Amino acid sequence: MLTKQDLSQITNIIQTAIQPVNNRLDKIDKKLNEHDKKFDNIDTQFKTVNKKLNKLQKDLDVNIDFFDDYSVKHENRLESIEHHLGLPTLSTI
């Protein structure tokens, strides 16, 4: 049967044996934390870019709607003028 002293010695041997592994894991953990910080920064930058892209898309949609309405109004006006002057429409030329 093992005594308390035997168990203590076994524990010390195991701790000594795994100490290099623990040291290496600590270094890896530090590197992972550094990478996490970098990815957090990149994530923040992507969110900023995404917000700007959404704003640009909204502005573009407003401009497209404006010029589409503007074009339709001018098309109707041109057709009205052509009809009034008795000219053939552009689509028949």
C-alpha cells in the first residue's frame, strides 16, 4: 500500500514532468490572446465598413429613385410634346 509520502513523491514527479508542457501551453495561450485582440480590432473595422456601405447603399437607392422618377416625368413630357406637335414618337423612329 502507498503511504502519503509515496503519493506526495509521485505527485512531485508528475508535476515536474508536465511543467514543460504547462509552460508551452502558457505561451500558446498568450499568443491566442494576442490574436483574439487583433481579430476583435478587425471585427470592429468590418462593422465600421459595413455601416458605411449600408449608408452608401441607402444614398444610392435615393439617387436611383430620384433619377428614375425624373426620367419618367421627362419621358411623359416628351411624349406629350410630340403628340401636341404631331411628331412621331422616338420609339417608332
